[in-house]
Amino acid sequence: MPQTIADPHPNKGPKPATSELVVDSTDLVVDLIDVDVSIDHASMSDLTIVTLNSPSSEEASLAYDGANWDLVNAAAFNGESLDGTWVLTVTDTVKNGASGTLTAWSITVTPMSEAAGGSSQAMAAASMTLVSTRLINDSTAKVTPSGQAD
């Protein structure tokens, strides 16, 4: 569900827009992670606080390069369990009448070769050459081998 990114309130200040991805029962551990964010906003430079938080509360910032939002430090999530709630936060910090919408976001994860807890199902999934987990905003994770449709 799209989230409104509001212009800061004159007295209360910025109100962050948040969206959650709930991942359950994969027993996978993050090796590589990529974030895909789709935001409609009249002034992207107003969005100076965009972060991704892992289930263990590890946080990494995202930066806009004029075309894409990219993690500033993707290595911040290496070794983290994929299971739990991932939270994307977008905050408009400039009061200028320009607001926007977080329309969609996803993370693509390549798991480490060994899974947390060592379950045989997770180990089988992790042993595939290019396994990625694609998460669509406000949904449950799907484990999909690379090259197959989500």
C-alpha cells in the first residue's frame, strides 16, 4: 500500500513515512543485499532521511543519485538473519509545500552459503548458485531461484 510522504508540519516537524516487509521462516542469513525504492515526489532533495532497518535494528541510509536510491553501506546487513520485520523509512525534511508518495519498495538478498540455525530446507535453498529473496512492500517473503519469475 502506498505511503504518503508529508511535508513537515509547521510546529511538529517532519513525520516519517514507514513501510514494513515481514519475512518468516526462511532461516537464511544475508550476504548481499540490494534495495529497490520507488518514490514519487516533486523535490527528491527534500528527502534527506531515507533508511532501511533490519529485524535486529541495524540501520543503513539510502542516497539518491538522480535516478535510483542506493544503500550507502550495504555491508551493514552482512550476517544478519533475513527473518523478521524490515522497515523502510522516508522523511521529508524541507517545508516547501512539496509532498510525495512511497509507491513501492523491495529488497533482493543473496544469502550466505550457511543458514542461521542450519535447517536442511534453508541449506538446500542457500546452496543454489544464485538464490535471491525478493520482498515486495507489506508482504511475506518468497524465496525464488535467480532467473525465475516472482
